[in-house]
Amino acid sequence: MHAGLLQSFSVMLALSNEQTAEAMKAVLMQQRMRRVSSALDNRDAVSQMQDHHYNMIIIEEGFPDLGAADFCRFLRLTNTVMSVAPIIYGIHAADKTRVLAGRDAGASKIVLMPLTGNSLLGTLQAAVREIRPFIQTPSFNGPDRRITKSKPYNGPERRKEQQGLMTVNQQKHILAG
């Protein structure tokens, strides 16, 4: 990942284990990120969000008080830059229920915890490299859940309207702003 891009990141760590948060914080600070903060619970996270804007959030499923899914939904509904920031959602067991909970909450990436230093950095790179269009509707706010590796569709658009669609370029402009 380009060093200049890393230096522009402000990352919030919303993890249930303080030791894990401190270890991740050390790895991220070695990459010269602009800001890396860890929150003890959702109240602490909201307090920090009032003072600083983060353009990357890492949430673990056991995050105290609200839990990761509800905190992720909350972030997606805020009227800040953080509402479109990539959210990495950590789960402790790779089962369908947990993956779908993260996806439906608006997570950008879902990873199995714990992360090593290399897997953490790889996940950050992938979250930035693979930004998807953002959907904002009354029932869902988050990255487009349709993930395909096929050729682009050239037929008629099946959706009646593309309301609530924010393009990747619009997201990058907001995050860089």
C-alpha cells in the first residue's frame, strides 16, 4: 500500500480485548497512520467520534454494550464521514449466521479473529482496494452486498431505480475530504 495513503488514515479500534487493541494499535502506528485510537465500549467510541473523524473502523463482534452489529448499523446511520468509511468486522467463528450479521449490518470486510500483523495490514489494503458502491436506503446502509467476479452485466437494468446508490468515486471524495 502506498505510504502516503497510509499516513492519511485515522483508524478506530472497537475491540472487546484491550490487549488485542494495543497490539493492533502498535502494528498500525508502525505503518505511520495519522491516528489510531481504541475505544473501551460504545460510549467511549461515540465520545471519541465527537472529537475526531475516522476513515477506517475495525469492530469485533464482542464489542461491549451494543455489540458489533448494532454499533456497525449506528455508524452507517451517522451523518458524518464515518458513515461511508470502510468497516472491518471481526468474528470469532466462521459460521453463516455471524457472517450474515456483519454483512447485513453494513460491514465492508468480515475477518476471522484474531488477526496477525500481516493479516491486519492485508485486510486494510483489501478494504481500500476493493471499495464497492454504497447503498443508502431506509432498510439498509452499507456497501453493495452483491459481490460478483463475473463479467459486467450488459443487459437492461432490472432494478426500477438506483436510488440511494453512492459510487466508489463519491465515497473516495468524502473519505479524502
